[in-house]
Amino acid sequence: MRNKVSKLIPSNEVGKVFSVLSTLEATMPFFGSLVYSNIFAATLATYPGAIFLMSAAIMLGTLLACIFNEMYCRTKHLSIENA
């Protein structure tokens, strides 16, 4: 992912973007565990499997974002070659 990000942004912004990405990567486990714990506690009595549905929705969203990113990068790459 970092490879594609570095190609999409200006070279003088790479360090800033990578520092933001690193910060997000470091804080996600903390916030993820808070969200998962609260959702599990809230849905335990009514639908204990809701946490798995949420996980599947997040993974599906991530998959769609990756597919969109790949298609966008290929389209951009082809338009640069054809110019």
C-alpha cells in the first residue's frame, strides 16, 4: 500500500503522509478493541453474532476499497501512458 501511496502523492508530501499512516496503524488496535467490546456488550443479549457481521462488513468495505484503488491506479497509469 505504501508503494502505491508514494506514487500518488507529490514527493515532498511522502514523509507527512507516511507519518499519518503510521500513527493510524499504531492507534487502530486501541480504538478497534474499544469499538468491538462496546458492540459485543450491546448486542450480546439480542444477537451475539452481530460482531461477526460487523467484521464481515468492514472486510467487505476494505475489499471494495482495494478493488477501487487498483482500478483507479490502472486507469491513471494507462491514461499517463496514452498521453
